[in-house]
Amino acid sequence: MGTKKKLGIGAGLAAVAVAAAGIYFLYGTKKGAKTRKQIRGWMLKAKGEILEKMENMKDLSEEAYDKIIDEVSAKYKVVKSIDKKDLEQFAKELKSHWKDIKKEMDKKINPKKGKRK
């Protein structure tokens, strides 16, 4: 499998993980209902920036994934209307999905791995 295909698969899986984290953050927390309108805009923009940076990566590793999230999050720390705790929770949630992303990437890259004979 070519590098471009691997990267495409990784970026697609990362997009799913980012979307899942965002949905949980907005609907799965107690504060979600209260802050949904305020948070939605910056979260969508941040997720888009994260995905864009991931698409430009040659090799996606946990360190690279975390670095991207940290870089994008740092940009939003200066926005006064964004609660710093919400931003930290958002970044933490995204980072917690790395193992699932890696597992899915491994399945796509090595489809026979993990299957019983």
C-alpha cells in the first residue's frame, strides 16, 4: 500500500475520531447543553485546522498527533470568549482517541492482521 493511501486512511480515521470527540464534548457532558452554542464555532474551526495539518503529515505518530492538537489549541488560548477549561478538555479528549486511531490505521494498512484464520 502506498504512502499516500496510508496517509489518506489515517486522515480519514482521524477525522472520525475528532468528530466523535467533538460530539461527546457537546452532548456527553453536563456543561454541553449550556455551552453548545458558544463552543460549537471554535470547535469546528479547530477540528478543521487539526485535520488540515494531519493531511499534510508524511507519517502520523502519536507524538505528531499530540503536537498538532497542542499547536492548534495554543492558538485558541488567547481568545477571551473561550473558557480555558473547555479548551483543555477538548484537547485532552482528542488526544485520548489516539489508540483507536492507531488501531484503525493498522487494520487498514495490514487488513489481515488480527483476523482469525
